[in-house]
Amino acid sequence: MIARVVSATWRLSSHFKGPRLRTTSHVSLPTFGRSLSNVFEPLPKQELVTKFKSRLRGRQFLPGSSGSDFPEFLGEPTDSFPLGIAVKNPNGSSLADLTAKCMEFAEETFSRSPAILFRGLPAKSAEDFSVIAGAIPYKTAAYGGIGHRSQVDKAAGTYTASERPPNYTIELHNELAYSENFPSKVYLFCVKEPADGCGGETPIMKNNDLQSRLDPDIIRKLDEKHIKYERYMPSTRHRNYISWQDGFMTNDRKEVEDIAKQQGNDIHWDENGDLYLSLIRPAFIPHPVTGEKYWFNLVTGHHNSCVDSMPTFNDTDILDGKWPYHSYYGDGSEIEPQVIQHIRAQSWACAVGFKWKCGDLLVIDNVAAQHGRIGFSGERKMLAYLTA
Ligand SMILES: [Fe+2]
């Protein structure tokens, strides 16, 4: 029934020249002129449902999972989240041309779904993802974050999605939400999908859903006080800390300072050449396109309790209070553990996972939706790209 409704939105309107939006009571999708209407088709939800549900409550190496308020399993995708789109190529268009059409489609459709999964692009490899990145008509965003990742293609601006230990579950987050220079869109590309039952989903969650579930007192306090983010990045990777060279992907201190300043950081180097960063950011921001106020921060993902849950830090002493990163209220006071736990549990309660397939491209509105990674076993390879 729902598939029929979605198909109906796709019919060509003969007198219509450019892209526009139609609405239905179920899922509304853009209707395009003839040039695009034969390229995109709805992907049935069943194509995205995983065979096995990944466990959340009690999961090892997932921050906060021992709490009784945690959902037991990761949720299933809905009809529009992520919005699955099958890409057809009846005219044998190039990958770059198809990518440009996908971006046009995403721009029109973000107001209906902040995460769109394109399946069927003629792309499988890291080289193909470089072509995709090159065809995306937005400015590339620099990284310089707390994640462990490497450049795949410096010219194209593509990265590995994450090199954190596979069994660690990366919390839901808005990419670089602690930066004034955050990316508006995140692109994830699947080179090797995880096997059934091995975890490795990319959980996604709408910030609007989370806002509606959070304790209003917590929202009010964070909105008033803002959030302070601190980072410590030694000059060489040691004791499992990520070095500033790896984090910013350069050995040039001046380049690091430029990126860190663009992010809004106060910067301090010590006599060993170690780097300390600090900045205060609001917990909510207006959406750059709609102006709507969104929860947009890394209060949990930047909290030092994440580090405690990391397998690589199990046996690592934290000397002199130098956590790799930590979040506080904007006045520098500690955020209560129960507040962090509440936000984590409610975030995961809103999250859904879906089945990846090699060649899939997920486009995320980074202000409206969060993403993460379920810990996994076996092979899995994802690449990432960020733009304004
Ligand atoms: Fe991320």
C-alpha cells in the first residue's frame, strides 16, 4: 500500500518544467521533469531491513549501555528514514552526471527526510567515491576532529569513515558539532558491507525526535549554559591518544592552527609540542537552510565517559587529568552523569539501522540528523566525505 502511494508521487507531470514537491499522507518525494523521473525509484523498505537486530542494552564497548533505560535493540528503518532511492541509468550516464542528479534530488528532498540512501550508482571502489566527491557541487569541509580516520584521496577530500576499534560502538553524533565550521552534509559510501548478524550498521537518528524525548529541564539548562569542549592532542600518538598530526592530517603547526581557529578554538601549545584546544558552543543552532532551531552538539560523544568505554583505553592511565577530550557546561562545571545517561538512552531510543550494500551512498543533513556506527566483526569498509 505504501509502495503504491510512493509510486504515485513519482508520476511525471507533463506540464511541469522543473523540480517541485508533492505531498501525500505517507511519504512525499519530489517530482521531477522527464530527465530525472526515469532515474529515481523508491527502494522498498524491506530492502533496507537487516536480517538480525543489533543489541544495544548491555552491549560491550557502547557508552551507557549498562543503563536499564537503554533500548534493547537498534530500531528498524521506516518508510522514509532513511529514504531509500533506487538509481536507474537507462541512458548510460556517467557516474559524475548521476551524482549531480542525486544531489539535486537530495536538496529537494531533505525537507522530507534528512537521510537519503542512493542504491544502484555505477560505483564500487574508493576511486569511484573520488569521482562522486568531485561531482558534488558544494565546498569540501576540512576534518580536524576527534575521530580516528585517514585520508583516502587528498585531492578529492575523501576519508576512511572511522578507524576506531571494530568492536567499539561509535555514539550517535552530528559531525564536528563542536566546531563553528561544521559540515552541513555528510556523505558515507559503502565499499564493503558488513555480513548479516555481524553488526556494523550506521545508526541514524533525527534530532527533532530526540528533542521531543529529552527532559525539558535538561534542554533548558544546556540551552542557557552552552557546552564547553576541551581536547588534548599530544605531538606523537602515545598511550592510545590521537596526535594532532593524525587528527588534523598534517605535520604543519600553522595549518593546524588555521583549521582549529576556523573551528573557533582557543589554542595552546606546551613545551613538549602537545596541543590543547578549548571552545564554548551553543547546544542548539538554527538550521542553515530553514532557520529551525535544532539540538546540535556533541555533549555525549565528546564526554570523557566515551573514552572509558573504549577497548583501547581499558588499560590506559589518564595522567594529570589529560583526557583526550571532554565536555562540560559552558561555565566549566561537570555535567551530571545522569544527564549524560538520559541523553544517551533517549538518542538510541530514536535510532534506526539499515542494511548496507556495496556501492550505496548515504547523504545526511548533518544538522537535522545524527549518525554513528555499531561495533562489528569481520570485514566492513566505509568512506566519508564532508561538505558545507
Ligand atoms: Fe561521524
